[in-house]
Amino acid sequence: MSVRYNDNSDLVIHHAYEVGMDDLVRLCISRSHGSPMLYWADGIAFFYEQIPPMMNAKVEEDFLAGKDHWAEVYYSKVKEYKSVIELDNGEFRGAKIGVVDASKFSMHKDFAKWAGSR
């Protein structure tokens, strides 16, 4: 058996929205199809919805060529990493959401650099 690793070299973001941290958590909880989770890299907390390659021939072709497509990404500038964030107000008061330190994931690190410069 052989193992081949294909590191994607390009990221196409179709829609990006900077929001406040509380709104980011609320959006993540309300839009989640499973366990809600945020990523954090280099001062940016975020979540995204990827366009599945099998949904579109062009996206599938791009994916095989090393290009990912994020349909939407929501992010907030957050200097300090926290593994759990809890809301203290609003309809989701008391809700806790896990945060993954993705600062070692190259695509997420590159996204954070791009978002941090906006």
C-alpha cells in the first residue's frame, strides 16, 4: 500500500464575514449540523462551511488540483486562545462551545493571516 498526501495550495472563499465574538458563537451554534466548534489560529476565531467537492463538477476539479472552496466563513479577531467559550447573555446564555487551536494547520494559519490583515 502507498500513501499519497496532496496538500491543497489554494483556498477560495466565496463569502467572508467579520462579526463580534458573541455573534460568532451564536452563529456557529445555530448553523451547526452536529457538535458546534470554532477554530482559532493566530488571533482569529472562525468557522466555515466548505463546498463539498462532489456537489459541483468545477469544485471537484479544483479540489483534485489542490484548491479548496469555502462557501462562507465567519470570523472574529480574538488575541488570546481559549479552549472553551461560554455565552453570558441572550438566547444561548450558558451555552459552551469548544475551540480547536488550529494554529499549526497551514490552511487555517493562512486564512488567519488574510483575515487579520482586513
